Amino acid sequence: TIAVLDFGSQYTQIIARRIRECEAYSRLYPYGTSAEQLRADGVIGIILSGGPSSVFAKNAPLPDPKIFELGVPVLGICYGVQLMGRLLGGAVAKSKEREYGHGTLSIAKPGRLFNKLPRKLRVWNSHGDKLTALPPGFAAIGTTENSPYAVIEDRARNFYGIQFHPEVFHSERGSDVLRNFLLNVCGATQDWTTKDFIKHAVSDIRRTVGKSRVLLGLSGGVDSSVAAALLHRAIGKQLTCVFVDNGLLRAGEREAVEALYGRHFKIDLRVVDASALFLRRLKGVSEPEQKRKIIGRTFVEVFEKSLKQIGKGVDYLAQGTLYPDVIESVAIDNNPAALIKSHHNVGGLPERMKLKLLEPLRELFKDEVRAVGEALGLPREVVWRHPFPGPGLGVRVLGEVTRDKLEVLRQADTILLEEMRKSGWYAKVWQAFCVFLPVKSVGVIGDERNYSWVIAVRVVESIDAMTADWTRLPYDLLQHISNRITNEVRDVSRVVLDISSKPPATIEWE
Ligand code: XMP
């Protein structure tokens, strides 16, 4: 086991992720975990994470000093290196200014950490205090513009310190530095796979839950689907899934959920048909924010009511929260910890219902969740689904939402998705969907004039939905999609293509 002692950095989970990428096994520990505990757990290496605190702060989080006597390699990152400076007899200077952003690292002696890596690397800094004198036994092996002690090592004791953040994507070859630490310095074995994650998660869930019942709001999206499959593997009939049909779903969505979770996995699935209520509340409302608020509020209300009905003996509410949901933003600010917030999809519900929250995926990133889903036997269509907004088609029928418009949109959207899948483009794009435009245009079918609705096609590429660009689909494919929609969907006379990027547009139209 590699122990990651968590001093509160928003990057701690990214360190853990990098370790998983090396297929080595790691555990996050609270920063104050005793050396004795770490020894008992068979720890072969320790990483001290960064953190928002200053080593000079009154309540600065400190590790058990005995961890330096365990005889295992230690790597301090950022705050971690300042701790080493402080606890092992070096000197640290207090600084009001944070050094933040890119720097250039020059490596004098590669040693085991920078083995086979370039001598100059662009690295990402985010720290206030910094090391000003080396602790005894240490030598500096790398420098940046602002720090003569950017990388330090004590070869005899296998202690290493890195002032910048090797774990973040912006640090060039940073993951190779961590890999060198894990494999060359700690001698970690590479045998930790998705199957092991599932095995551990299953026993964790069983231990936590005991004989209690667990409720999960299932949306059919990737995260809640994987959470459902994982929880079901762990606790079987103690899990109840609630799927709310809000009347704003795409064609066949509810049936697919019933078939997969109800019949295939044999999960105790309760489908709540609240479509009439949602559509009634949306009647006459055309302002997008108001629509979103109504849909969100109604969802919480319906979910809470069904909880009361079926929630006897339920102690846990499970959610498919992922790590990127846990941090609000990866941007670094003066105080990274201040950015960290807990993410509640069902806003305040667990507190009101006195339920404990269970989030078995909260340490994982999206691609890892997909791998877990595949290993649990979820079909590829589920695991690789595009994102779909909570308010559903409610924000894709522009203006007032009605049953008729929803039906037109569903038919057009089904055709688009069919053609995207058939041509192999579905898997290459971030999202592909139709938008119902509440304008009528003139068309002609046979000899007849027809005056009916317009459908917009929106297909985008993106890495994280923060920015997006429209996808250059082949003209032939676009023509085929347009032909099918205008021919097969009654009441559509025209198809237009959205060629806006984000920013300045957004991915959704409302
Ligand atoms: P925008 O339209 O803001 O969308 O560029 C960015 C991404 O978020 C999705 N989206 C939502 N997801 N609830 C969600 O769960 C929502 O209310 C919501 N609104 C937008 C959108 O589909 C895109 O992937």
C-alpha cells in the first residue's frame, strides 16, 4: 500500500488517481494517522499531499513525526515538502504572496525520481511558504526560477520533496515523476485493477451499510447507473432505486431503464410517473430559468414524497457523485480548500430526511467510472452515453413546453441519434441532440404547401463542457439526417444546423 496523507489539497484525489493509473494500490489517510497504523497496514511508501495551510499557522495540520522513522520512502509535495523542512531540521520562509502558475524546472541530478526524464520541464506551482534551507542529509536536485530547492532528496533515507505539483496535468511529465517514485523508489507492484476497486468498494459498502436499506435516485445517466450496479452487487435487495419519469425524457428512455435495472439486474426499481404533474406546472411558462427552477423543485418534491412512501427503514441515500463534482473548480485560488464544496444533486434532501449520504464513486473520475461500469456488466450504450441535462427535453423545447412539441422533438432526436450511432459519429462527439424551435416555416411536400416547425441539430465536441466547438459532420450525413427528419416527422418543415461554439454560446439552448 502507498499511503497518501491528506493535508487538504484539492489535488489529493488527483495524486490518488495518478497512483491508480500506475496500477499500484494506494489509500488516502487523514494527515494525522499514526505511524503505527501505517506500519500495521503494510505501507511501503508515503506521500504527503499539499494543503491550503501554512506550516506557520496556529493549527497547521501535522503528521505523526514517527512516520519518518518507519524506514519507508516519503515524498512531500508542496505543503508536504514544507512540513519536511520544518520537521526534519531545515528552514521555511513565510510568504504572503503565493507563487502560482507555470515555472521551468531544471534538473541537476536526475536520481531515481527524474530518471530518463528531460533536464528541463514546465511545471505547475501553487504555494505560499517555501523552503529556504535544506534539512540535514538532503541535497537539492532541481531548481526553478523562484526556488533553489524545487526538488530535494535524501538518498540514504529515500526522502524526496517536490515544491511544485507533479500530479496536475499542467506539470509536464509529472505523472512519470510519480511513477518513478512508486515503482523505482517504493518498489510498488502493478496489480491494482478496476476489479480490485470493485472488490474493495463492495466490502466497504457492506461494512458501512450493515443491514440498512439504501435508496438511490436513478436517472439513467452514467454516474447513477454505475452507482446502482455497484450497490446492487454489494447489497442486492437492500437497495431500492427510484426513477422519476418527469415527462421530459427522450423516446424509450423509461422503458430502457425498466428493462435493464428491473428485469436484467433484478434491482428493486420503483418508477414514479410524475409526467402529468411536471407538464401541468410548466404550462404557460416560457422563461428558461423559471422552467429550470420549476423542474428542479418538482423533482425534489416528487422524490421526497416517494421517499416517504417507500423509505421505511431506509438509512442511506446513495448518489453517483464523482470526484469532479466534489470540487467546484480545478482553478487554483488563494485558498484551494475554500473552493471545495460538497455536491448535492438533490439539494438538502439528505439533511431534511435525516438520511446518511453514501457516495461510492466519489473518489473516481469519469473515465474510471466508465471502466467500473463495464466491469460490472453494464452495456456499452449506458456506459458511453452522452451527458443529458437534469431538466431534460424541458430545456430543449424552447419557450413553453407542451406534449405535442415534446413528441415532435422526441421523434427528431431519435432519428439524429440513430444516424449518429450508425455512422460511428456518436462515440466521437461530446453531445448530439435536437432542439425544438417554436417558429414555423414554409415548406412544400409533393404539391402541398406546409407550414410547420423547425428543428435545430446541435452536435459538439468538448473535453469538459466548459468550452465546446461544433462538430464538422460530413455533409452527406447531415443531408441524410435532415431528409429523414423532414420526411418522417410530421409537422417539421425545416432542419437547421447550430454552428456556434461555447463560448459565446452554451451547449444547450436554454
Ligand atoms: P451548457 O449548456 O451550460 O451545458 O453549455 C454544459 C453541460 O451541462 C449540461 N447541462 C446540465 N446538466 N443539469 C445537468 O445535470 C442541468 O440543469 C444542465 N444544464 C446543462 C449540458 O447538457 C452540457 O453537457
